[in-house]
Amino acid sequence: MPEITYREALRQAMRYQLRNDERVFLMGEDIGAYGGSYAVTKGFMDEFGERRVKDTPIAESVVVGAGIGAAMAGLRPMVELMTINFSLLAIDQIVNNASKLHYMSNGQIRVPLVIRMAGGAGSQLGAQHSHSLEGWYAHVPGLKVVVPATPYDAKGLLTTAFEDENPVIFIEHTALYASKGEVPEEIYRLPFGRAEVMRPGADLTLIGYSGSVHQARRAAQQLAAQDIDAEVLNLRTLRPLDVDGIIASVRKTHRAIVIEDDWKFGGFGGEIVALIQELAFDDLDAPVLRCSGADVPMPYAGALEQAALPQEAGIVALALRLCEGEAA
Amino acid sequence: MGQHGKTGTLTRHDGGAGMTGDELVALLHTMMEIRRFEEKAAEMYARGKIHGFLHLYIGQEAVATGAIAALRPDDYIVSHYREHGHALARGVDPKRVMAELFGKETGVTGGRGGSMHLFDVSKSFLGGYAIVAGHMPLACGLGLAEQYKGSDRIAVNFLGDGAVNEGEFHEALNLAAVWKLPVLFICENNFYGMGTAVQRVSALVEVYKRAEAYGMHAEQADGMDVLAMYEATARLAKRVRAGEGPAFLEAICYRFRGHSMADPEFYRTKGEVDRWRTLDPIASLKRRLLADGVLTEERVADMQAEVDDIAREAAEFAEQSPPPPTESLTRDVYVDAPSAEEGSRA
């Protein structure tokens, strides 16, 4: 299987759609002539023309709203918002229109729209360019929220997103575009609401998504050296959420830590903790913990930014606390 | 005209817009139907049959009636939250509209939407929207889709004067203009955004000039004159349909009732409202058609009886309809059509 980047995996999924579905078109800020701020759509305007690949004004609300309107009229647009930070300027369209029109119209209207954006921190971009707001979108009924961690996830989940009949918020991680992994050459689809057991384990479950999956995996390697066998779950989608997969893992390991870049207070990790205690309280041997971003606006300085994000050492320390007296 | 009645280049339209007598009578009938329907809705609200917000269109009937009569039946309509008139003018079943106001299963959206969110996709009536200006980007997208498909269907976007200071108004006008989208914007300037007079909050009170600033054709029309609305809309829709880019029509009009049923109307005088009532679009057209011999008093009485029946029957239908079953609560949050994810499940 060829090894390609997360970026290339996304490109393959988009190119497949553009070639095979005339209803699909892409629009966004600097996705055409510039090639995309993360170079995901580089060359597409030359390959598919300006009708299919549209550069838009910097006007997030109308760009997303026009995507919704075009989807209402039977097309299958993909809107790129450059980053999740700018999606705040389109949140009225996402929350008041995209998520609700199917329900409000009693099923008369469909909004098959993919909204791609880059999220996450770690590149010293400062407080206004380092958000992890996926939990906000996952809070909204009517939206699907996809958070790929690997190139394999990226291609399979984006293909599923394009073919879904609902609005999909597709959040890529800025720090992962150059990461590599094995990806089949042919097109394939990964189901929404199905987590991946990235590393099976018996002693505790580390639950991550997007960038935090990789921290969990590295922490699991460190824990293995201390005879703690951690299972790593890659959620892949936050809504729908693989509740059954999470509960099955916790029933096996009896302990869990949720890892996320997002702020801890009111974050999505709290939802996972709540579900575990509602559904598997008797299976728990310890409280479910969270290793989250610090509750501060993201600082620029490298040392401060790293201190604000979850780190392997922090995950390992929490895991050791949970497994105290259990390890051999 | 009232204290804000300066209408710039506006001229009253005196011709019959090239319409036959029957067509003129049909316009009058539609306006009378909207008026009577809403009077009945107000009555039902007072009797506790309708809840939530109820924004009446009374006084502005000429705008929706004249404009929509000038469109093709498949042209998209995207409207604001004061949209009963637009739905009825488009031919949405009054019984199902009233049932929606009652929150009944037989309503146009099964009681999901209510007064502010009427939808009838079969009539290309793509909704009433309750976030001011938040619907304008959707109209751009509908126009974009038709442009992409190469069709000559257009999108018509009704908005209020309250929308013009929202960012989405400016984003939408700019995108429509720069992409030459087939969208006709019709701004119903009734001089008040809720209870705030336009000139108190707008640096430029002539709304159509804002659209001109985006390089699109824009003009004003007398929104109290259904023929003026018909003529202007037909002319602008033709341009838009021909691919000449978006156009903008500012309809000068006035709502005779409060912003919603809860409005005590402290912000305007009774004298101002009374002056505008002398321009009642229904009474004006009626007088004209009587004077021209197109209508007789007997026919007018018959028409009044007809619209009384429509409104009464709508209320009876709504009253007799069942509420939506609570089991339907979680239906249609998502489209649950078979999708790729199901197919690939092992």
C-alpha cells in the first residue's frame, strides 16, 4: 500500500468526487489560484476549471450560506473555510440554517454540504488562529462532525462526507497535513460513528481524536515500558459518536482518559466522561479523567503554547495515577 | 406619506402594467385573500389558538402580490419572517398555512416551523427565515446552483429594511454582483426595523443606493401599488433571467399593524399610521377597477365573501387537525437515507 500524506489523501478524495459527480464543486478563500492555504486544493482550478473550483471573497457567512443554498437546489458543494477560526464568522449559517433546514422544513429540504476547515494548535499562530472548536459543532443536532487523525482516515472519511445527505463539518488538523501513512490507491469509505481501536490494550483506554490520537499512541508506548497496557481509541467522528465502541473498551479496561486539545471546561471530553458514567458506572475501577488544553487563550511563545496543550508526559502521569497498585 | 415618506425618484404607476381585466381582478383577489387570512390569524391568536410570534403583513400585500405574480412559478422564493403573504401569493394552500400557525400536523411543515418558517418546496417556496439577513446567502446559493446548471430559473429574496445593516446583507450583495448570480433582491422598506425608524440607525436611508454601490441595477418602486410592483418586478426579473446579474428593488411600503402581536407601537403616531392607511393597496386597486368598469360592486362583494370563506375554512381545517404526534419529535434531524456508511458496514 502506498504511503502518502494526510494532505494527499484529502486531495485524492476530492479529485474522485470532482471526476465522478458533476454536482460536486468546491469553493472557498484562496482555494483556486493560490492553491489553498494548506495546499490541499493545489492545481485543482487548472485541472477542473473555475466553474468547479471557485475562489470566493473573504466573506465566510455568504460563502457557507451560498453552499447551503446550492445544496438545497440539488448540488453537492464543498466549502473550504481555511481555518476553524474563521468559521465563527459563518456560525449563523452553520447553526441557524445548515443544521436546521431539514428538520424545520419537515424533511422537505436537504443540505448535503461538506464544510472543510483546519483546526488545532501547536504551530505558534497565536490566540486567534489556534482554536479547537469541534466540540461546539458537535453540540448541534443536525450536523455531523468529522475529525480525521491519519491519512487513511482523511481519504475514507472525506469520501463518506461527500456522499452523506447531511451537512458535515470536516475538521482537519493543521499539524497533520504533512504526516504520512498507508492509504489504498482505490477509493473507499469509512463509516461515521465507528471508532478505530488503534492499539488494543487491557489496562486502560486512552480516547483521542484528530491530533490527540497521536499523543495517546505515544503515551501508550511509554506506558508499555512500565507494564501498563493501554488501549487507544481513535474516534474519527464526534457526531455521530461511537458510544458503543467507547463503552465496550471501558468495559474491558475499566479505566479511561479522554485526551483533547480543546479547553477543558465545557469541552467535548466532558460529554464522553458523562456518557461513560451513565452507561458503564459499575464497570469503572477509577474516575474517568481528562487531559485537555489549558483554559487560556492560546499564547504565541513556544514554551507557553506547549504548556497549554496536552502532552504525553501528562497523559502518562494521569495513567499511572489511575493504574496505581495494578501494574505488576 | 408619513413623516418618513420621502420616496426619492419614486413615481406612482398609472398604467395597467399591460394586464387584462381578469389578471387585475386576480391581483385584487390575492391581496384580499392575504388580508382576510391574516385578520383571521390575528383573531385566532387573540383566542389562544396561535402562539409564539405572529408578524402580520397587513398593509404590505401589494409587494408580495405584485412581485410574485410577475415571476415564473418555479422561481425560488426565499423570504423573511413576515412571510404569510408571500406563501399565499405563491399559491401555498391557505389551509395548510393556517394549520402551521396552529402548530398542527397538517401544517406546511407539520407544525415544525410555525409562522416564521413556512416551507413548500413543491411551490419553490423555500422558506421564511427568522434571523435578519441570514437568508440572503441562501438566495445567493440557489442562484449559484441554477447558474451552475445552466438553467434560467432565478431566486427572489424578500428582505426587510432591518436587514440592511447586517453584515450578511453586504456579503450577499457583493457575492451576487461579483459572480453575476441570478438573484432578485426585493427589500420591503416599511420604515421600521421592528420599532426603530430607518433614519435613526442607517447612515444612508435610500436602501437601493447601497445595492448600487455593489455595481448592480437597483431601483425603487411604490410598494403600496400592486401594479407598480408587478411592472418593476417583471422588468427586473427579465434582466436577471437574461444573465445580466442580480438586481435590487426597494419597495416603499408600510405595515398597518404592529411589528408582532405583542407590539404596543410607542415608536410611531396614530396620525402617521392613519395617513398611510389612506394608501391602502387593496382599497386603491378596488377604487380603480370600479372606476374603470372592470369590477362591479356586486363582484367585489362576491370576492369578499370568497376570501371570507377561504379564511374561515382555513381556520376550521386548522382547528380540526390533530397536533403532531410526540413520537415524531426526533424525526428528520438527519436525512437517514441509506448512505455509504451503511453500505460499508461489515
